[in-house]
Amino acid sequence: MLHLRENLFLPLLRAATHFPTSAVSRPSASAASSSSSSLHLSRLLLSTAAAAAAARSAATATPFSVEDYLAAACGLTGAQALKASKKISHLKSASNPDAVLALLSGVGLSRTDFAVVVASHPLFLCARAHNIARRIASLRDRVGLSDPQICSLLLAGGARGLRTCDIASRLEFWIPFLGSLEMLLKILKSNNAIVTADIEKVIKPNVALFQECGLTVRDIVKMAHLSRMLTTNPKRVETSVQRADALGVPRSSNLFKYMLAITCCISEDKATARMRFWSSTLSCSRDDIRDIVCKNPAILGYSEENIRSKIEFLTSTLGCSKEKICAAVCKKPNILGFSDENLRRKINFMTTEVGLELEYIVERPLLLTYSLEKRIVPRHSVTKILQTLRNKDARDFQKPGAKNGNVPINSNLGSLIYSPF
């Protein structure tokens, strides 16, 4: 302000006080001129003051920052705000986002809930507030949802659908079909397209096809891959069903739903290439590989690198040839799905605590598929109790091959683990 006074106001005032001398010596003749100059000066001073005020206001105003708004108004962390701001960088003011947040607050969402909704779908803040208001009203009046239920819907991933369309008609189909809103929310968490996909053109044809395959609503809800298939192009789903049939898995089999999920996720060319790789790696025929895939469809999802590294790990850890490991994999291919650490802990326990030979484990790969904490360790404890009982009454419990009444623990561990209890 001092700078403005010194550079604008003071020179103007000086100019006003230094009129020509002729004007002073002839006042009657210059009265009109003096009045005009004063009026001009007043106008100039007023316009200059207005310009200065505008400049000062512009200088002090803070430009709108999307990132700062997301952190301050929506409760996002710095990292979340930075990531989300890139998707809505076109926002120039807080007016529309404020209106949207007010609607969310109206149904009961807290600032913490804002962060969940906005972090998962930042574009929700760009939706027209009157559209969101109308769609929320539709959920209340048409579907009959309470405000807490609407909150649950938004937090489960329904914000994307609510931004793009009126989802009331979809919910009117899904809630009766699935049996409850909770079942819908379970699917929505893994597939938010469930509330935006076309019911007549996409959902109903896929549901009908699943039912033809013997799949129930429970099967669909239980498997995330199947729920995603509900919103997939029906022609692609039909192709996946045909591929699952071609691999030889009966539709009546419990494994068919897993095979269907795998064939939808992996292209036919990739599946063929992986089966060819399996055949060469395990030295098995294509028919043998087909049988293995039918027993465990998930192996089609294992990468070639994963298979190589797992076979190398088992070969070194179990101390046997690659041929024996491949034979074990053919017997129980799902051992490749366990982590190295998981397998290492099982092998260490069975060799050091139980006393099993490595060769015994290689010949019985099923042992590696059991839970260490839930099955192997508890049943080992049972064998120790049985041995204690035998030692107390050698006459009743002693068997040929036992020394001093002691029966080797590992002699019965395999059968004990295999048996159902």
C-alpha cells in the first residue's frame, strides 16, 4: 500500500497543486477550467483506488488447489490426495464438490467415509449435484433403502454407479435375485460394474447360461471370478463355457465352476501354450496334462516362471531328482500353489519333529497340501499320545518292529494324517 501511495497517489496530488501561474492571476477566466481539472482528478483518484483495491484483492486471494481440497475437505492422506487430484485436475472451484459432499453428509456419511468414497472414485466429486440428489431420492423412494443402507452401498463401491446412472432399477433386480442387500454388497466390493451393467442385455443372459451349467446363486456369489463374469459380454461367457466343456470337466462336477472362472480369465492361446509347457516340463502326454488340469484348473493360472522356480525349489529342498518331483507334481499339481516358505515349514517339521524321510514325503505329495497348524501338528500330537499309551502297556500295544515298546512315530503318521478323524 505504501508503494501505491508513493507511486500513484502522491504524483497525482502534486500535479493538482501546481497549476499554471496564468490561472492564478486570472481567476475569473479560469474558474471553469479549475473545476473541470478537479473533477478529472477526483475521477482519476477514484479509478486508481479501485484498481489498487482490485489488485490487492487478487494478490491476497489463494487459487483453488484440488490436492489441498481433497486433504482438507475429504480427509484424504497426502499420498491419496496427490493420486486422486490427477483424475480431477480440471476442477476450478469447490462449489460443486461442496454440494456433492453435502449430499453425502445428508445420508449420514462422516468425513472418514468421505475419504473412502473419494479415494476409490475421485470423479464422484465432479458429478452434478442435482443428479446425485435425484438418484439418492430414487434409492429411498423406489428401492426402499434407508440412509444407513445407502451409506453401505456407497462405501462398498456404489459411488461409481451412482455417478454414471440411476442404479435403482438394477437394485430392484439384484436384491430379490441374490436374496438380500448384503449379498449384493459382497459382490459390489469386487465388481462395481454389477450396478451399471445392462440387466436385459448382459446380466440376464449370463445368469441363464450359468443356470444351464448347473451353477446356483450361491456358487456365483461365493466366487469372485464368477461374479465378474456376470457383467462380461455374454458371447465371451458362452465361449468360456465351451472351452471348459472341451477340457473335459463335467458340468456336474464341483470343479466346473473353477474351470469356467479360469477359462474366462485366460485366453485360449495362452491356455494352450501353458499346457504345452506343462507337457514338456513334466514329460507328460497332452492327455495326462488335460487330466491334471481337470483335477486342478487353477494351475492354468500359474506362470511358466512360477512353475520352473517351484520345481527347482522342491528338487533342492527334498533332495531328489527332477523326475521324481515332476512325478509328485503330476500326482498333486496344487502343491505348486503353495509359497516356498509354506512348503519349507511343512518339510522341516515332518523331517525334524516327526522323523519322516524325504523320500517318504516325495512319494506322498498329498502331505504337503495339508495345513501345518490345523492338521499336521495336531495329528502328530495324537501319535505322541498314542505312543505314550503303548509304552505304558507294551503287552497290549507293542507291534513287530517296535524297540523296547516304542513304535516309530512316523510309522503311523501318514495314515493318521490321511484319515478324516
